[in-house]
Amino acid sequence: MDPTPAGRGTAAPAPADDRSTLTLHVNGTARTLTLDHRTTVLDALRQHLGLTGVKKGCDHGQCGACTVLVDGRRANSCLLLAVAHDGARVTTVEGLADGDRLHPLQAAFLERDALQCGYCTPGQICSAAGMLDEAAAGFPSHVTPPTADVPVGPAPLGADEIRERMSGNLCRCGAYPHIVRAIEDVAP
Amino acid sequence: MKPFAYLRPASVAEAVRVSAATPGARFLGGGTNLVDLMKLGVETPGLVIDVSRLPLDRVTRTDDGGLRIGATVRNSDLAAHPDVRADHPALSQALLAGASGQLRNTATTGGNLLQRTRCPYFQDITKPCNKRDPGSGCPAREGAHRDLAVLGHSPHCVATNPSDMAVALAALDATVLLHGPEGERAVPVTDFHRLPGDNPDQDTVIRPGELITEVVLPPPPDGAVSLYRKARDRASYAFALASVAAVLAVRDGRVAHVSLAFGALAHRPWRARAAEDVLRGATADRETFARAVEAELEAARPLRDNGFKVDLARRTAFGALTELASRAAPND
Ligand SMILES: Cc1cc2nc3c(=O)[nH]c(=O)nc-3n(C[C@H](O)[C@H](O)[C@H](O)COP(=O)(O)OP(=O)(O)OC[C@H]3O[C@@H](n4cnc5c(N)ncnc54)[C@H](O)[C@@H]3O)c2cc1C
Ligand code: SF4
Ligand code: FES
Ligand code: FES
């Protein structure tokens, strides 16, 4: 799937309608790129912008390693075509800290030792950041008890809610118990 | 992946016009299924028409108290919508039982309805598959079919429809609105997806160039309660092995309204009309529920390795009806 020039020496030159010029606002900076339409947001970030915090695990939407925030909402960047996200605001793990001050989730992951190899960690942290905002906005989850009077306030976050809401982020090292604890530390 | 041209049409009319004039073009919603299948080489469009920014992103009330759901409303927004949660909990629950938080943020109503089967042979272009390559055969029939159909399959295809949302929409009597080169039409969601027959390459009755613009829900029946239950290999983030969407109203101990649909058992969401016939007007008790579910699942024809799905469906439906009855008539 890799559409970058380096990967395909033999391909015929792409006709002009196979590529587009687009702008992504990445971690607060506008980045304008001319990309083959096949380029995903994940490959744009890693290969064209050098932001290697975002990871490629499965490349098929199954593992969550590539999770970033797009216009403030978490998404699997491996399934997003960059051309379809012209103008979007993208936040990667590199953009979460405030200068040298770690994001509270980054600090909690360190504090709780919520990783082993660390490969899934940037995706876990970006996913948790998006998840906390979703819960604050009152989004329910599969384990939220249904009620006739739909609450408008934030959804409360216990360990079960966190596990369910984070189920799109796999960890091959099985660091789940510490990941849940780190997120509990930051959850309101 | 094959190179492709990209277009972001300004209107529904432009999307339909270009699509109808360009054989092999594909609409792009969230892309969570289409982009995946393009990476696998299963989909090879020469033109991708991005409909995700068309102004179809609203959930609004209809005059009769139902809901109109735009085709580009994201699955997570639909599940969280206060009117959906209050009137149609089965729909909210079905959406929340599907995929992951990230995927639901991206996936759209239209794309969810048209997601393709997860049959492993369909997704592997080195294998024969009648759905992907008509006439090439169906290796799933004798091969890996543990997750596949037990109802309504044909010698040509035993695939299942993987959507949770579509099962709830089937039980809720939703209607799909389509815009095509010949104009607009409305199709009940229960007629939208097909059984495989001898042309499993057609998942639905959608015609070339047609765009899903909206899904319309009627208001909930008087006194009705609804829910969605899903049985799967993991507690979260797995496709259904069997699922049930049910709507029930009980008056004076009798079933005043019922609709029941199964998911993951067939090539389309399976509206359980035989079970509903047994239930309608009958005493709302466990004996009736068991008889009704049995009446529906009599038609099951499991394959070598998926007989367990029939039992799973039976228990899931029985549990759903029992639970709804206790809520619909708490004093009975
Ligand atoms: C790892 C993983 C796990 C998943 N688990 C589940 C699950 O448990 N339950 C479940 O239900 N789903 C699950 N899904 C599937 C997911 O729900 C679908 O991929 C998603 O709903 C598709 O929506 P989309 O907008 O991204 O569609 P797209 O990928 O954009 O489109 C899908 C199809 O619909 C067509 N299309 C899109 N919009 C329109 C329109 N308006 N009119 C006409 N045609 C249109 C496209 O051309 C394409 O053929 C899972 C997916 C992944 C990757
Ligand atoms: S079950 Fe259907 S989708 Fe699967 S291999 Fe057979 S024809 Fe293809
Ligand atoms: S790399 Fe995107 S979900 Fe696995
Ligand atoms: S820490 Fe190794 S994959 Fe999660």
C-alpha cells in the first residue's frame, strides 16, 4: 500500500489526477503537501512529515496503534485518506505536551508504568485523550446503563467504562491493567 | 492499491451525476471499510467520490415524531444523539456494540449500511469467491464458515452481513432514502439488503449511481421498549456471532406490539416475521417467547461448523424478549 516514491521504482509516472495538493494543520502548524491519493493520514504523518510517534501496527483499523485526533476526535489514521482530510486539524502524540510539560495522560502513563515495549503507547494516549473528551461530552458506551431520561451531563468513568471505551487499542504486551489505572488517574 | 482520481462533489446532484457517468467509481463515507478493501485489492475504483462533507450530517424530527438521519452522520454521534437514546435505545446500543470508539467516530450511516461481509475468502483476492468474482466458487461452504450464515444462504454464498446498526434499523422499520440518476426512492431497510441467491455479488438492491441520502425512522410505537443484544467471541471489539434487536409493547399481559430481528445469521438482517406472528396478541410469558423463537429458527440450516450459532441466537432472543417484557410490564 506504500505509495511513496521511494517504495516504487517501476511505477509509471502517475497522471496528474492521481495526486492532489492539500493542507493538514498538524500540531498547530499548517503543512501543505502534494500527495498521491492513496496516501493515508498515517503515511503522510510518518513518511512525509517525519512524525514517527504515530505507529503503524496492522494498517487495517484493527489495532489502534495509529490513533490520532482529527478535528479533536480520535480516529485510526491508517484508514483515513489524506486527500479527504484537506484542512483538518491533526494532533499526534508529539502535539500533546505543552512545551516541556507533559500532558497529564503522558505523566500518568509514566507514573503507572503503563507500558512494556511502548509500541502501542502513542495510540493509547491519543485514544485516551479523545475518549476523555467524548465522556465529558456525555457520549455513552456499550456498558453505560440505558436510561429513559437521557442524561445530558458527562458520563461517569469507572474501570469498566474505561476498558470498554479503550477496546479499540490493543497492547501485545498486555499492559492493560496499568493502562486502565493510568487513565483512571486522569479521569475526572 | 490501484491509483485513483478523487472528487469532492458540492451537492448530492453532482455526486449522483458523476457516479452514474463513471463505471467503477465508489462513494467514500468514513472509508473505514472502503479504504481497508482498497488496501486488500478487493475494491479497485478508478474514481473515489468523497460524500463525507455533503450536508447530510443532521438528525432531525419528522412531522409525525420520527427521526431523519443523514447519511453522513457519524456512528458515534448517532449513538449519542439524545432523541435516538430516548426513542430508540436499540439503535444506540447496536451502534455502541459495533467496532471501536475510533472507528465509530469515522464511520457514517450510509457506509455502515453498505459495509461488505467479513467472510475471509471475500477479503483474500488469492481465493475464489462468488461475491467478489462471480462464478469462481464459494470455498467457505466447505472451508472456514464458523462465523457465517445459518439462515437464507444459497449454494453460491454463505456470507453474513456484519452490521450491528442494520439489525436495529430492521427491527425499527426504518426506510432508506436513495438518490439516483432516475430520481429519488424510498426502500424499507428490510428490503434493502438481499439474500445471496445465485448472484451474491449484489449485497443490496442499490442501483448503479445511487447515493444513500437519509434513513428515516417512524416514531416508536405506544408503550414500546427496545434493546439490542450481541453475542461475540470477546466482550468488546468483535463482530457478532448472533445478535438480536427487539421492540416490545405489552398491554394487559398480552403482546400489543413486537418486532424482532436477528443479526449475523444471514446475508441480510433477519427480520423474524414467523416469531412475530406467534407473539402478536399472545400472552407475554416465557412459554410464548420460547415458542416464538423456535418458530423462527426452525428454518435454520447450519453448516458443518456453525450449528452453535442457532443455539446462541435462540438464547439471545429469548433473553432479550424476557428482559423487555419485565420492563414493558413491570407490574405483571
Ligand atoms: C476492526 C474493525 C472492526 C469492526 N467491527 C464492527 C462491528 O463489530 N460491528 C459493525 O457493525 N461494524 C464493524 N466494523 C465495520 C464498520 O462499522 C464499517 O466499516 C463502517 O460502518 C463503514 O462506514 P464508513 O462510513 O466508514 O463506510 P465507507 O468505508 O466509506 O463505505 C463503505 C461502502 O459504502 C459505500 N458508501 C458510503 N457512503 C455511501 C452513501 N452515502 N451512499 C452510497 N454508498 C455509500 C462506499 O462506496 C463503500 O462501498 C468494523 C470495522 C473494522 C475496521
Ligand atoms: S460465503 Fe460468499 S463471500 Fe464468502 S467465499 Fe462464499 S461467495 Fe465469497
Ligand atoms: S495501524 Fe491503524 S489500526 Fe492498526
Ligand atoms: S506496551 Fe508493547 S504493545 Fe503495548
